[in-house]
Amino acid sequence: MRDVYLVGAAQSDFGAFPRESYRSLFAEAFVGAIESIDGELDKSRIDEAFIGTLGVGGRQLGLGGPAVTEHVGLNGAPCTRVENACAASGSALRQAITAIRAGTAEIALAGGYEVMTDMSGEQTRYWLGVSGETEWERMAGTTFAGVYSQMADAHMGEYGTTREQLSRVAVKNHANGAKNPQAHLGFECSLEDAMNATAVADPLNLYDCCPTSDGASAAIIASEEVARELTDAPIRIIGSGQASGRVGLFQRPSLTEIPATRSAAQQAYNDASVTAADIDFAEVHDCFTIAELLAYEDLGFCEKGRAGAYIESGATLPDGSLPVNLSGGLKSKGHPIGATGVGQVTEVFKQLRGEAEDRQVDGLSRGLTHNVGGSGGAVAVHIFEEGWA
Amino acid sequence: MRDVYLVGAAQSDFGAFPRESYRSLFAEAFVGAIESIDGELDKSRIDEAFIGTLGVGGRQLGLGGPAVTEHVGLNGAPCTRVENACAASGSALRQAITAIRAGTAEIALAGGYEVMTDMSGEQTRYWLGVSGETEWERMAGTTFAGVYSQMADAHMGEYGTTREQLSRVAVKNHANGAKNPQAHLGFECSLEDAMNATAVADPLNLYDCCPTSDGASAAIIASEEVARELTDAPIRIIGSGQASGRVGLFQRPSLTEIPATRSAAQQAYNDASVTAADIDFAEVHDCFTIAELLAYEDLGFCEKGRAGAYIESGATLPDGSLPVNLSGGLKSKGHPIGATGVGQVTEVFKQLRGEAEDRQVDGLSRGLTHNVGGSGGAVAVHIFEEGWA
């Protein structure tokens, strides 16, 4: 298989932007991604595009991919909308990588978008609910906070994970996000505030939950030949893994792990010929604080059941052995569903290039992204490394 | 690039099935596809799946791919929902081919589904409309019949295409579909009936329009190594092309051609090292009779503006030089949106293997499928040939 390189990546600001459309947000990300490339890239050279969106609000439910690529001037290039709920653009990245590996593209675009803040609470619940299992979760009234609260409750019961350990995820990610000018909730929060916030779905409170956001993201990937033309600071995509799981949480044997994360991670590690111990930093899918703790375990960063102790150890802080969510994560940076996966890639791109400004951590050379759809119905994991093959 | 083979394909019956769900219909297609393979294939060997659906009715708008692959027992294999409106499963097939070409899969599943007949006319118009351009087509009240009627009117004005020529498409496809036990509207219609049917959007009448249908489809594709294990009657996928066009018809320079069809076809011909003259038969996207005439021209079967004369010549009848829509096409076989592209592949599979029963045409060795999303916002074209590479 051919080697694949990440040559450009950017996101729009994530937040609440009542004056923007899905098209204007996507254009902001796309132009940013083109400008982030060291060399000059004529956009007409992009061979194929894959755009992730859940289509929240139903703005352009059909042809939601071509509708944004035409807006940024990619007339004619094949574009496919990819939907795997919150893992939409992580899955889009995988398709773009596959196109380069197959040789059907030399340069491919992966991106995503979502507009979520211009609707009522009831509409938002509907549009988030559509990624739950229909009959026995959404239509029975279960929200995503409700689904993840079951996981949190089970993890606390089985492994003694504490309220404080959950809140430490929020405190860490807000501290990171406060240094990210593109974050939706770019402010710090104290451990006390995080622990004592209003309940949302017990045991999860307001600070355990990510916001719903507007935003877009875009990444340009290329074959080695093209990458050598465009940059002297290469980032190689060394591993790609994806897996599916039962859409409904209630259909899975355990509430305290996400099998699709374990499988996608193993595929990505095998693909990259590395193990979890070789990862320098990660952007993981912390839609809820418990989701980040589950990710630590399912990605192999710590042993099963030890995630609470792991966050408490400081390992995933910026000065720890494996910083997680330096961008602020979904919790602070925000979670515009279809944009999230490639938004994670944007942070990895910035960190590996030393362009993360106030939140830059030096000495990182291998990063991982972990993007979850629904409560684990689809998961995409990718691994990125500095340097040529 | 590695060679790719079509080893199995099937569709559910297309029609109105109030007792079926999207999952039961998909299972029918999937089981049929597995059973259509000459050898035995353990479904756990399927490495990756791509499922096309527009999600009409909003049943499982998020994770609409994994929701059906889990139902047929593909637990864990990566599955991605692909959406390109009515070209959803044509695009899914392309992704599956790319995965085999890249070597990330040895065996891949492409399929699609839609349930459309259990809702009101108003809901149906909404769900079809979402693949039109939102602001200036759907929200302005333009239906798809309205969009295609503009193309028909323009083609009649520019090239002298007649009412009778449009109707000959319907008569041919109904005659073919009457021999297809899986067709939704499996009855013949006379030229007189087709010409004098109730107006829908002038100049298009009821017999110029395909039905909305329930149905599903599935195709199993494989690398050469696996294909040699599974069959002695190989069908090689020799060409894949996909292109995008402006989502809104009003944004394109001409009403009488679909640029994305021309581009996707040229890519597929180049990929296959053939020309239009080398195609023995085709399944084209006749959502409206005018769409089949446009396809003749844009695929290069006849000269620009000559499609009316071409249908009149009988060239595309079963005993003509290039039979088109032997299955009955969307017009008679039906059009369950996400299922249509791989439904076309099913007919090519049956014809090339001599399994098309009453509608079998002998001596065919190279077939083409043409799948259009919206009014041309996305188009996928694939070419299939008997024999090993």
C-alpha cells in the first residue's frame, strides 16, 4: 500500500454562530486547510472529497457533500457524503486515506461540518437522538447524556471510579481549551465548580457534558510524491482503524467498554506497527467525561478499570507522559458533530508542526485521534507520525 | 491497482411492503447476495461495508449503515453509511472497490436500502426534496418532477425530442420490467397509454415518472485471490468513475446535459480502457423518461441531441445493439433511493451469469451501470466484464 501524508488541516472556530451557514463555515475550514500547506496547492488538483455530516437540522440532507465542495469551487471532483454519526469525519478521513492508498487519488480532501445552535432544545434532542438506536433508545426517550450516564454509573460501581475523577477530565480539558482561540467554551473551570454543577443525567452533570456547536473542519492528504512537492515537514498517516459496534448500548455485553474502540485501535496499531506505549499524545472523543476515561482503557493507555487513577496521576495533562485533548477536546473546544473527527486531526497537525501556540507541547512526534459515533456504533482511530517513511 | 471482482449480488423485491422494515429488506438482499455466490462465503470474512441510504423517513438517520450490518450479523466489521442522494449505493460500490484496490479489504460489501411507501404524499415530497438544492429548489416548492420537466422541455425545444420518444422509454422499460418478478410496477404499458397519462409536471406525465419504492440491495466484491476461491464464472469490475455537479439545476450552464454523467463516464471508460462503443448493455438512471434520453447522450451511446432518434431506432430494446434497463429500470422495477445503484449492479450480475430468466439476453459480456444523485449533483458509473484479468 502507498504511504499517505497529511499536508494541510484547519477548522473553523467552533461555537454558536447564528450568522454563519454550513457552507460559510466549511469554506472557512477549507480555505484554512489550503493556507496551512507549506507549498502552493491549486485546489483543482484535489481528486476526490469525503465530507462527514449528520445533517443536523435537515438543511441539505441529500447531497450534503457536493453542496459544500461546490461552494468552495471543487467543481466536478467526486464528492461523497459520509455519515457515521459523531464519527462522520473520522470515517471520511479513512475513505480519503483509502483512495490515496488505492491510487485512485493523489490528493484527497476529508472534512466535515454541522450547524446545531440555531434550533430549539427539542429539535436538538431529536437530532442528537437520531444516532441512538431508534426503537429502544430514541423513541423510548433516552438521550445521549442518559446513555453515557449508564456507562458512568456502571464504571463507578464496577471499578470505584469517583465523581472527582470524572470532573478532573473536565478541569483538564477546559484548562487546555482556554488556550485555544478556536474553542467554543474556552474558559477554565475549577474542580469544585466541575464537581458541583447542575445534574444533567445522574451521575453526569453539566460539566461532564460537551456542548453542541457550529463548526467545520478540513484536511488535505496526499501521496508521498505530492507531499514531497508540498512540504519539508511531513506528517505521515501510519495507521487507520475503523470498527462497528451494536448501535444500542443495551445490546452490548458490557456498559464499561466500547468494543468498537478496542477493535479500531488494534487495527490502527497493527497498521502502524506500534503499540499504545508508542503514542506521544492523543485527541480522544470526550463527548462526556466518562467517554474520555473509557477511551484511556479501550485505547490501551491504561489497564481496564484504572482510568480513574490514570487521570488522577496527571499522565494526560500537558506535562504528563501522554497528553490527551490538548485542543480542549469536545468538552471545551466543542462538538459540531460532523466536524469533530477532522477537528481532532487539525490539533494533531498543529502540535506536530509546532503551530499550537500557547498550548504547544514540545517533543511530540506521534499522535492518535479517536472518533466515536453514537455510543460506540462506529469508531475511527488514526495514527500520525512526523517524518518521511 | 489490484483487480476487483463482483462475486455476489441480489436485491429484495422492490415495491410497497408495509410489513417490512429497512432492516428486514436489507437482510433479504444480503442473504440473497451471499447465496448468489458460487462457493461458500462465511460472512465473518467481510472486511468492510459501505451502505447507501438517503434515510427517507428519518428512521435511523445516524449510523444508518451499522444499524443494518449488525442486523445481518456483521458484528465489528467497519461499516460506513454513504449518502449521495439517489446515487448513494453507486457511491458505496465505489468505496468498496477502492478498499479492495487499496488492499485494506479482501472482501467488501456494498449495499443500500430505502423505505418510502409508509408515509403521506407531503412527507414523500419533503424527503425527495431534500436532495434538491435547499434554498432555491426545495424551499421554493420545486419537486423533482419539476426539475426534470425543465430538462425535458428544454430538450424538446433544442433538439425536437417528441412526446412519443419520451413515452417509448416508458414502454420499453415496462416491457422489460414485466419479465422481472422483483419489479415494483411489473406490467406492460402501451404507447398510447404512456402518451396520454395524467400530467405530473408538464411535459412529464405519470408514465414518465418512476415510482417511490421500498427495497434493498447488496453486492459482495473481492480481490482476485478470493474471487478465484469463490467462483469459476468471474465478473471483473474494470471501471469506476464518479463526479459531482452543481446540486441545483439552475446553477448549471445547460438544461440538456448532466456534466457529472459525462465526467464519471469518461473516468470509467479510461479506467477500463474501453469506449462507449465497447459496452454491450447498460442499466441507466431513468428516474424520469427524459433522464434515460439524457443518459444515452451523456454516456456517449449516441450523439448529443440524438437520443430521441436513438430510442426510436430500437437500439436499446432487448434485441437492439445496446439493450438498456433490461431489469425494467427505475421506471418499472422501482426506485428505493439508496438501493437503486446496487440494484442496477444486481441486474448486470444476473445478465452476465445467464441468470436473468425470462429477460435474459444472450451474448452479453460487458455491462455498465449509471447512478445519478439528485438532478446530477453526484453520478457514479461502473463497468463490469466477464472473465479473469
